[in-house]
Amino acid sequence: MRAEADAFADRGEWAQAVRARLRAVVCTLEERGVIDPRPGRTATEVAFEAGAVRPDLRDPLRRGARTFGEIWYGRRTATEAYDALLREL
């Protein structure tokens, strides 16, 4: 998913890059046992559940979830800066 996000970013498709990066973060959290795999979980739910287990990730995950929601549901224009924020996660 990271490679897919990089490909979107290379083409300037920032919203798709943000989405792919968030998916990569969720998969990593599941693979590392921070959260249990559960289809249909929202980005906000991921942030709260993972943040409860890893308080050091609470704020960055919440920022990432909020950014994703603003872009995909709030129709905010995605930018390279938003992609960079998710890339840091």
C-alpha cells in the first residue's frame, strides 16, 4: 500500500495518496497486534483504539484520521502537505 501511495503521490493524486497511506497505517497496526483486524472500522475508531494501546501515537493518529476525513468526507482539497502528514505516520 505504501508503494501504491507513492505512485499516487508521484502523479500528484494527493487524495488517493492520503487514503492509501492511511490504509497502510491501519494494516501495520493490525499486523503488529496494536489493534485487532476489523473490517468497516472508521479512521477515527482506529485512532482511538490504537491510541489507547499506544499513547505515543494518539495525537498523530488523530491528526491523520481528521485529515483523511476532511479530504474524503469534507471535500477539502488534498495537498502534498497532507500526504506528508500521513507519510510520517
